[in-house]
Amino acid sequence: MSQTHRDKSGFETRAIHAGYEPDPMTGAVIPPIYATSTYKQDGVGGLRGGYEYSRSANPTRTALEGALAALEEGERGFAFASGLAAEDTILRALTKPGDHAVIPDDAYGGTFRLFDKVAKVWGLEHSPAAVSDVEAVRAAIRPGRTKLVWVETPTNPLLNIGDIEALAAVAHEAGALLVVDNTFASPYLQQPLTLGADVVVHSTTKYVGGHSDVVGGAVVVRDLAIADAIGFHQNAMGAVAGPFDSFLTHRGLKTLGVRMDRHCDNAEQVVAFLVDHPQVAEVIYPGLAAHPGHAVAARQMKRYGGIVSFRVTGGEEHALAVCERAEVFTLGESLGGVESLIEHPGRMTHASVAGTELEVPPDLIRLSVGIESIEDLIADLGHVLEPRR
Ligand SMILES: *Cc1c(COP(=O)(O)O)cnc(C)c1O
């Protein structure tokens, strides 16, 4: 029942069927939540289906892992307790003290903190570089020491685009692996392994789960030696996705394609509305021809995603007022759920980089455009952008 990149059925078919066959005993169409820590053995070492202890493997998690591998066109998938647990497992599986990694100069805050405050203490050094600048990434590589080139695309919240194919070539020339955090695009819009990346990592908390009701992470790879290293560390470190969380994430995953199309439809309409609005100074969206990463995004992404960032004309005070007055857009962190969210990166998700070169503009607002009725989303934005009397 191995569902891998050899499964050539369509994306939505894989999303719904890969990783699980209806239960042979009951016919249950959906993987049961196997709330069990251990498994009866038929004689010593006589495991049924390889299950021995639920840190090592649990059937509910196995089903999710198979589906994730199939959607990313990988060979093996691994599900974790959070995106950061997945990232930590990659670092420990694929680097050792004295090694070096290149990371995005606008990396997700938690990723930066993991490299800067945790991995560094254990001897893994890192250098930031702009993912949109292949030559800057090449220049940041330390020959012989750089083991990982770590990329997000699109990045958060400025939606910079990295050319996965070109970055894979640069990493491989230096004997390093390319890791792509595919959280923002989701496997529906972009499959980094097909473009030469070695490792894909996700916060499944976002689009993959899609309903803002579960925290999780995933790693998908093609190379079996890398898979063995990740699998060994997943079990050895133990930050696995539990069966209840695996069930919820897998349930969300089945509708990823239809949700992403609606996220993209709505985001495109929101962008069209904002671009012409007199209170909006700049709209940042990779689907806009003027976006510096547009050509690369057009090549490697199916569509441009559900995240839209924009700057208002009235400075920080104006941006804060817009965020606070929104009603259909909920003021909150995170992204990728069915509900629309609005946030002020400077004071919220990116407050920790204030005063550094990673600081974001104070008049910037980030939207995670949900799948509500588009008329209501546009009306809400129109209302909050009106100058206050
Ligand atoms: C949220 C997020 C993470 C971290 O994932 P958690 O599930 O919160 O641990 C990593 N990368 C990106 C791009 C994210 O948005």
C-alpha cells in the first residue's frame, strides 16, 4: 500500500485515497483513530503489520504520512507534533557540530529562533541570505562546511520568492542538501522535490490541516538514506504526531485542493480591490506582474496562494486601526485556515525582529485570505480602510 511519487493519479485523487485502503476487517472508509500505545505480538517479535509501539509507528499516523508523501511526490513522509519539531528533527538528523547552514534572511521567526538560540549552542552555525538572490545564497555557503541550504518560498510576510531549481543546483554544487519549507504554498501549489529539493518540511498547522484546529508538522523526502536518517531520529527523539492530531490533519488534507483554489480565488479578488484603493500604498502578492519574484513564481507555482500583504498610506497608526476594526477578518496570528485572518507583523508575528535588519515596515498588514464569501471579505476591507471621521 506504499503510496509514493510512483502514484500517478491526480492531486485530489491522491489527497483523498493515498496512504490508506478501507480497513480489511470492517470496511471503515476512514482511518480509525488508533488510540493505543502498544500492540499485541503473535509470539515474541511477531508484529502485525510492523506495529510494536506508537512512538515508532501508529496506523493513524501511517495513513497521514503516506498521504503526505504522495502529495509532495516524495518517497516517504513523517508526521510530527509541530512544524518546529519537524525542523528540529531535520537539523539533528542531517547535521552535526561544526556544520553550517544557510537560512533565509527573512525566515519564519520560530525557524530563526531554532537556528539562532538552539542549534547554534550545539555547534551548528548559520548565515542568513535572501532566498530571492541565488548569488547571495551561493556567497553565503562555506565550502566543505555548509550541509544545508534552507529556503522558504514564498517568505513571510513579504512574500519573496526563491527559485527552487536554481537553489538546488547551488546547494548540490557545494555538496549541501536543499531543504524547502513549503508551508506557504502547500503541496497543491508547489512540489519542491520535483524541482530538485532534497527535503520538504511543513507546518501542517497551516494550509495542510487548514481548519485552525490542530498543530502539526511534516517532513517528506525521496532519498532513502535521508529517509532512514529522518525516520531514525523521529523515533529516537519522539516528537511524533499523536493519533488524534494525525486524524484531524489527514481529514484537513483531503480538501486541500479545493480549499487552496478558493483561497487563491479570494486572494486574487482582494488584491484587485486593494491595488486600486486610495488608502493603500503598496500591495505585495507574487501574482502581480510587478512583484520581483513573479516570473519565478509563475514557473514553479500552480497559483500564487492565499497570503496578501499590503501597506497603508497613513503609517503605523493607520495599519493598527485597520487590523483592530476588521470584523470578518479575525485579528490573530497564524494563517492557512478556512477563516480570514488579519495581523500587524511589526507588532505581532515579527515583533521579535524589530530593530534588526529583518524588521518589517510599520505600515504593513498581512492577510491570510480565507474561503468565506468574497463579497463579505471585500466589504470588510472597504469598511476598515475608510478614513475614520
Ligand atoms: C508556522 C510555521 C512554522 C512553524 O510551525 P509550527 O507548527 O507552529 O511549529 C514553520 N514555518 C512556517 C513558514 C510557518 O508558517
